[in-house]
Amino acid sequence: MLEDEPRIARLLELLAERSAKLEWKSTSVSAGGCVEKSFAWPGPPEDNIMICVHRGAEVRGERFHRQDFFFLDFAYSGDYSALSDKSDNVVTVRENECYIGQPFSGYALVPHDGGVVVGVLIQKEAFFKTFLPSLAADTSLFRFFLGPQTNEYSDEFMHLRFGDPRRVRTLIEMMVEEYAEPHEDTQAVLQPLALALLMLAARCRRSSAPAPADETPAGKIIRYMSEHAGAATLKGIAAHFSYHPNYVSGLLRRATGRTFSEMLLEQRMRRAASLLKSTRLPVEDVALMLGYANSSNFYKAFREYYGKSPREYMKDA
């Protein structure tokens, strides 16, 4: 890898120069009783992914703002500060750590002297269609990424510390190389790289938030169901925990007073409602995300649960 360092350094410098020349168009938005700036997508509308590089000298005076896209800022070299939520809330992101922000969340990037930050920007609708289906199994991530859509003033963020950053750095460098020297299929190449990066971030988040030490067997099963709502089956859960399916059914009924099927349906329908209300995903895509191979079965289950069809629900949302 050492022989590639001069090349990576050159490409980082190239992208930093390009990023410094980007035209960041902004609009005034109301947030928490005051007016703030919100940045629009700074790249070509046909691009779903952008790679920006920020160096300390270029963005020293960045203002606190909001934006209409998802982003991941990775501290490639040195540390940086992130002004998050409110302008007096400073998060220090160390080398090889990252900060993930949602659409509309408040932010300002302040690289330290000599620091290099690589930003991965993802258009909002592309994120929901391409990346969310692979990340939605994790309940906390599902809520994090949909939060800004159900609460326009959501100010959540992720600050992740990678125990072993080598894979993350490799993905970042591959994305830098591809974006700095683009080809006709660059966006197609960036998509799986960005997904792999987000999957590693999801793994890091899960490992940093272990289950409670005093969690009951029923609690473990319920949490597992929630994390795998799109693919959970009674037999599969029983096998995962080395229980008999009848034992799992009885355990859940005693703990909650409901059957496995009732609980799984509730989890799926709640997710379905969030997706229909918060994204522009087709109903068929939502059905597939929730484990319905046949969309007609999803339509039937949704109507029975909410008393209206998915399309009627979207109109009323």
C-alpha cells in the first residue's frame, strides 16, 4: 500500500481543489424558531454519490448550516471538529473516525490544521431506494435514517470510532480514486463501495452498543425480531437461539400476551407505515423490504391492519 500513497495524496489534493470550487447553493429555512441556511445537492443531478475532500485551510470559516442529503465525513488525516445540532455543540472527530449526518440536520465542518476530511455525499432519494433496504434490518439505523423524514427538525448524528479502520480506509481510497478519475460507469462502481462503507459503519454502531447485560430471554427474542423483521420466521428464530419453536411461542405469549405472528405483523406494519410516509419508494419495493415476496399479500395485510390501502395511506399522510 505504501507505493500507492503518493498517488492517493495526489488524488486527494485534486479532489480538494475541485471541492473548494463547488457552488454550494443554499435556501433559507425555518428551524427551531430561527432562519438558517440549507445547502442543496452541489453536484450534477444525475449523480447519486459525490466524493468531496476538505483540508483545514479551505473550510476554516464554514458556517453552521443544514443540507438536503445524507453524508459521511471521514477523518482521513488528522482530526476535525463538527458543530452539531446547535452551534455550541462541538464534536471532535479523531483520525480514522467518521461523522454521519442526515438531511436537514445542523452541521458545520471545521478541519484542524493539516487535517484531511473525505466526505461521501448521497442524494436523499437514492439513499432510500438503494441503500436503506440493506440497512433497514437494524432497528436503530432504520429510525436514524428515517428520523429527518418524520421529524423535519431531527438533529441526530452518528459519531463512529472504528476499532480497526483498515477496511474503511481501503474503501475510502477506492472511492477517491474512482471519483477523481471518473469513467462512464463511475456511479455504478461507487454504489457498492458506498454500501459496503455504510455496512461497516452499521457493524461498528452495533458493536459499540451491546445488548443490556440483564436482558431477559424474551427480550432477546423480541429485539432479534425487530432487527430482522423483514426475514424473521418462528423456525428461524428458534434455531438461532437453539430453542424449540413451541418454546419460543410460549415464551413470547407469557411475556407479552401476544402471539409471534401478531408481534411480527405489528413490527412490519409500523415499518411499512414509516417507509410509505417518509420516502417515495414504490409500494412493491416496500413490500419486498418487509419480506413479502408477493405484493398482493402485503396489500391485504396492510389494509386489514390500518383499514386502508397503502396508496390511500400515502395520500392521507
